[in-house]
Amino acid sequence: MQSKTAEFRAAVCAGNLGAADRLLSDLRQEVELRWSAATAAERPGIAAQILDLLAWARQVLLARRAHTQRRLTQVVRQGAYAWPAAGATRVDFEG
């Protein structure tokens, strides 16, 4: 499971959400197998590992989303001052 976890983390960090989704499906299957083979004493540890992984992924994705939103806001602001403005026509005045 460790290799799948590392691959999942790498996919999330790289922003490759398609791969992360596929790896998450693989991880789910592995966890289900481990869970059914685990004793009652081992199950809280498995649950804690998975919850930590999912909480980490959520934080990374929220941070990425906030960063993207900030960049989009900057682009929109910069576009407001670019010439020619959308739909604007140029008018020349002489003397």
C-alpha cells in the first residue's frame, strides 16, 4: 500500500487529478483487503492512515484551487487596463 500511497501523493502534488482518482480507487481496494484481514486492534491504525491521507489531499487541492483563483483574479484585473478594452473602439482627436 505504501507505493500506491506515494504514487497518489505524487499525482495530487502534480495536479494530475485523473491519475489521483485512479490511484485512489486502487488504494480503496487495498484498504478493503487489509481491513478484512486486520484484527480489531489494527483497524483504528488503518483508518487513521487513510483519514490522514485524505485530509492531506484535501488541503493540497484547496490550496491549489485558492492559488488558481488568485491568479485568475489578477488576470481579470490586468485585462481591465489593457488596450483595446473589449468592445472598445479607438477614437482619434485632432487639434
